[in-house]
Amino acid sequence: MSLTEARSQRRALGVPGAHGLVSFASNDYLGLSRHPAVLEAAGQALREHGAGAGASRLAGGDHALYAPLEQALARYKGREKACVFGSGWLAAIGALPALCGKADMILADKLSHACLLDAARLSSAAVLRFAHNSVEHARLLLEANRGEYQNCLIVTETVFGMDGDRGRLRELKALAVEFDCWLLTDDAHALGVLPPETSRDADIVLGTLSKAAGSYGGYVCGSAALIDWLATAARSLIFSTGLPPATAAAAHAALNVMNEEPGLLEKPLANARQFTALLVGEPAQSAIVPVILESNERALAASALLESRGFLVAAIRPPTVPENTARLRIAFAARHAPEQIGELAAIIREQGWVC
Ligand SMILES: *Cc1c(COP(=O)(O)O)cnc(C)c1O
């Protein structure tokens, strides 16, 4: 990777260094990574408990700060229990292989995040993929294949991270009931942005603490039986060191802020909708609005043009998105001002790009 590539990737990730630009490239939707209560909790945990957890959870590293974080997560998501992992990726590659094996099938939305598809492959279950958000295609695949397998897990996302649209959870739940499957949703871009009930229809909710929660780590929420099983069967939990205490404390403090400041949580979606209302497209369904430009060159040129006008917007290219769908991915955050949103929309309109 060239330095320019690495730098543009740093920029795409919203890493500080892009001085003076207004970033629409960060998943820190609520700005909680810098919230005073979050910093205070992290600092205190660091001083009290040190920098590292010291061991994996089952081998003596089950840090005292994990249980209260898990209780807060379970409460927030309205589930019996939660289990915290080292990252969202680790939660996925721990959970799916713990739930499904050779005799089972996993039916995943084609646009599911790479960690879900890798996790599905790792599980040694048969992996089938349905066309993005096509409940009809999912049904056809179930009709043709369900009978050959013991258990079946349907996998989707509450909000798709590169498209900003929502998974069709209610319809997929109806399919899951009809065909005796579990339904899992990845909540990475929904936590803190959409009401927690948005993922209600899923049996299993998987997510990350690295986006709106502003910290790091992953989690799975669900029934007590499910979580108790994962805690003994998920290999990424058993064989990997637990979260640093300060990271767990930061995530817990962020959840407290989510509970205490419901008005804050409404802002990213409201900002995205202010933006889409200024353009011709559909109203935003989440904090993410893509502008599809097809070729990598056009997407990179668009990102460079926006940068020259003071905006940091990531150009997302294959393999993160399908071939010929390179795009700008605009991520709205609570802190964006109406004028900034208006100016960005004006440039997009002036360039004739379509959301
Ligand atoms: C970011 C993301 C993950 C991975 O979470 P990390 O905590 O960053 O490993 C998983 N799924 C989706 C949909 C994501 O956007």
C-alpha cells in the first residue's frame, strides 16, 4: 500500500490528521468517544484497574467491569442477557460457529458485513446467500434447502453499513418462524442511532461498541440460554484476552449517556433526513447515506473534490461494496450543523450526483 493510499485510508476512517475538514466519515455518530462522562469513566478505570485485562475471561480475566456492562447492554436492548467480546468481529466469529455446525445451514443477506460471512464460513455450516433484502429469495432458498439441514440461522443487519438501508427484520422473523430458524441481526450501525426496539424481531442481536458507543469491543444479546451457551462455546471469547478495563468502562458510560440523553440519539438520523430532504432521493433510513458513483475513479475524484471544499467523505470501493458500485458514504453525526449539511447537499446537487 502506498503512503497516499494509507493516508487516504486513514482519512476514510476519520482518523485525526485531516485538519480543518468537516468529517462525514466517522461512525462515532454521537460523539461519545470524546464525551466528558466517557473520558472520566475510562480514566478512572485505567487508574484503578490498569491498562490490560490480564487474561482471557474463562482463565481468570473475567474483569469486574464486564458484568455491569453486560447488564447495561442487555437492559438497553431489552434482552435477558448479553456477552461482551473483544470486538464486533470477534463476536461474530465466536457466535456463528458456536451456534451452527456441519449439519446446519446459514442463510445470509448478500450484503452482510465481511465478519458475518467469514464467521459463517468458519462455522462449517452450509452457507447460502439471498439477494439483498429479498425476503422472496430467502423464502425460495428455504423452500429448496431447509429440509436437508438440522438448524438454520438467518443473518441480516438492522442497518446496512455501506447502504444505510434497513434489514427487513419483521418479514425475516415471519420466515424464521415458518421454517423453524433463528434470526440474527447485526446492530453495528443501529445502536445509539435507531431506537433499541428496531431489532426486536431478531432472536440474536450482535453488535459493536466501537461505533455510536465510541469505545471498542463487541457484544451479543439474547436469551439467557443463548448467552450462557456462547460464554462456554465461543472460541474467540475463550481463547482471546478480554477487553481492557478502561475500554469496558468507557462503553458502559456511553450506554448511560444514551439512556440519559434520548434527544442526542435522534440527531444523526434527523441530520441525515435534513440532507436527503434537500435532494431528490428517498428519506434517509439511518445515519448513512450513500452516493453511488459506480467507478472507483469517479468515487475517488468525488471524495477529492469534497476534500478541496472542506469535507471529509469516504470513497468506498470494492471489495467493501460490490463491483461497479463504488460510492461516497456519507455518515451523519449528532454534531453536524444545519449549515454544514446544507453546504454538502449543495455541492452534491451542483455536481449532479444522485443519492
Ligand atoms: C464495524 C462493523 C463490525 C465490526 O465491528 P468491530 O467492533 O469494528 O470489529 C461488524 N459488523 C458491522 C455491520 C460493522 O459495521
